[in-house]
Amino acid sequence: MIRKLKKNPPLMVCLSFFGLILFGAILLNLPLASADGNSIGFLNALFTSTSASCVTGLIVANTATQWTVFGKLVIITLIQIGGLGTMVFLSLIALAFNKKIGITQRRIIKEQTNADTSKGIIRLVIYIIKFSLSVELIGAVLLATRFIPDFGLERGILFSLFHAVSAFCNAGFDIIGNSLVDYVDNITVNLVIAFLIIFGGLGFTVYLDIYKKRKFRNLTLHSKVVISITSILILVGSLAFFILEHKGGSMEGLSLKGKILASFFMSATSRTAGFNTIDIGKMQEGSVIVTIILMFIGASPASTGGGIKTTTFGVLLFSTLSVLRGNDETEIFHKTISREALLKSLCIFTLGSFLVIFSSLWITIIENGKFLYLDILYEIVSALGTVGVTRGITPNLSPLSKLILIVLMYIGRVGAATLGISILNRKNKKHTRYSYGKIIVG
């Protein structure tokens, strides 16, 4: 059994996250973790642990008031481990104790970090840890300039550290109590949190590429696609939110500066994190649909965010354009996209679409008309994309609906394709090739 697991890195990644979630649920279920001294119940503890470990941000109880210092420490630890990756964290422990990291462990880390090769994987692990902690520390220092005057020295420092980690890991958990609604007009908090979310969602390999190559034209195709698609989504999202919301609704009463900040912030957080500076329940239906699209696309590979990924969206977008132009192959930045990348992109998109459609239908049936379908769809995509924004229905869902969201958050973090491959992939020694058959499509 152990030998089979070692030969299946995707399954090891999935199991490592499952173990982290279960361990976190046990700790959060303790009366010690709850502010009222009573256990929150295992299902709610499991939901919170899954949301933290899978850096989602959906909650069944207010993080600021429900949890003790111990509970909040467990949550932020789960966020940090889940954001960096379970195997990356375990490698850090091994390196700290001068333990040798074997070939099997290197293969698993390669799988989790989406690295091209196991060569130099330990250097990549060290780079990921140093880079992440450095960015989080810089973010915490900048947030402290606002939080310390508001909450005092001790609480201000703790609040700054918690929210910097939560933002960079794209988790969206907050301990203020109402996310960042009180800071909708504050430039420092908006920009620091937004850029921490963006930096966490770009992917570690992109930063390493930027560090080595310096200029955009010298970057790898992957980095170019990630940066380009991310920039386009942020810009289009910001414009869409401003156009749809600036006359009223969720942005009613805000100054022009506040509306611009809120539009940019919502565009950044909607793809990967669960923070909000406006009342999402008051958003126009058009803005809700825009958010669902951004959440479904999500962040980039080898990042702390979820979704089908910007590169998947980019490959499908350019492939569609190629077909419309009558081209036989997909080209991006004067490079031809491989058939393998295209098929994997189609697989990820199809799996994600099926999960969204069937899960939303099931929860609609289970809840029997208690919530609007658009709100349920919003919740489903938020869970699968490990985003965490909500229209306020999470605590009121039935136990079975919460279990569905738990599964979706887990799938969203480990990846639907990774989970499918870990379970279904079987390498046959003999592969039969059949003749081509004609089928009419379109």
C-alpha cells in the first residue's frame, strides 16, 4: 500500500491536505478553541478547518468573536500551511532538522508546486518560504501603520500579521469582524491587502522567472500568459464593478475615491480571496455575475489561489480565437501551445463546469427554495474557486449543503484534475491505437 502511494504523487498531495484538514478540525472542535467555552461542533469545525487549509475564507461563525486566541492561532497556521503547500511545509521541518529529503518527497513537492523538474526542487522550496515570509512581513509592517493607531500596539501588530498572512495566502479570513468594510476609503489598507492578494495569486515560479530574466520579453511563455491575463482580468473587473455599482447599491454614499478603491479591491479579491470592503448582499445582479466569472477563473498555477487558473483560461481563449481565424494550432506570444496543454485545459474547464452545475442543483434541491439560485451559485463557485466571498447564506445552510461545500473547497485546493488523476489514472503497458473516425461538431 505504501509503495503504491509513493508511486502516486498526486494522491499523496491529496492525502496530505486531507490530513491537515482533519487535524485542524480536531483542534477547532475543542472547547478551548471557542470563546464561549463550548465546542462549535465537529461539522462546523471541519468546515472552518477546510476553509482555512484550502485558503478559502467561507465561515460558519464570525472569526473575530467565535474563536479564542488558540482557535485563531490554529486558523492562521492552517492558512499558512495550506497556502504554501503541505509538502513544502513538511520539507521546511525536515530542512530545519537537517533531514535528507528523498526522491519520493521531491516528486511530491514537484507535483504540488507545478515545477517542471525535480532538479533544484529544494532550492525552490527555500525560495518559496523566504519569498512568502518576506512579502507577508512587508505587508504586515505597512498594515501596522493603520491598525496600530486603530487597535493599539499589541492588537495592531497581531491584526497586521494575521491579515497579511491571510491576504497573501488568498484566504480572506479576518479578525476585525466585518472584513474590511470599515476601511473602504482607506488607501493603505485597500492597496496593501489587494496587492498581497495579487502577489500571492501570481505563482512562485513567475517571481523566480522575473528575478532571473528582468524584462518581460525574456520571460517564459507561462509567465507572460500569467501576467497578461491577470492584468486584463483586474482591469476589466475594476471597470465592470465601477460601471455597475457606482450609481448606488453596494457603493451608495461612497466618495469617488472610495468607489474607485472599492472597484479595484473587489476585482482583486473576487478572483482568489474572501475579503470585501462593500456589502456584497447589496451588489447588483450584474456585479454578482461578474464576480462568479472572476472566481471561476481564479489565480495562477503554483500560487496560493484556486479556480481553473489564468493559464487555463488563457489557453482556451487563444485556442478559440485560433479556431475562429482558421488556424490549425494555438499560438500565444509567437509560441505554439502543445496538444497536451490544450487537452488538460479542456479537462479542467469541463470538470469545473460540471462540479458547479451539479453542486448548485443539489444544494438548490436540498435547501428547497430557502435561498435564491444566484446566491447558491455564488456560494458554490466561491467554494470551488477557494475564494471565500459570500452573500451571507453560509451559516444558514443545512448540514448536507455544508458537506458539499467542504468537498468543493477541498477539490478546489488540490485541483479537480489532480484528484481525478490520483484516483483514476492507470498506466497500461499496452496501448491500442484505433483508426480516426469523423464526427460533426458545432
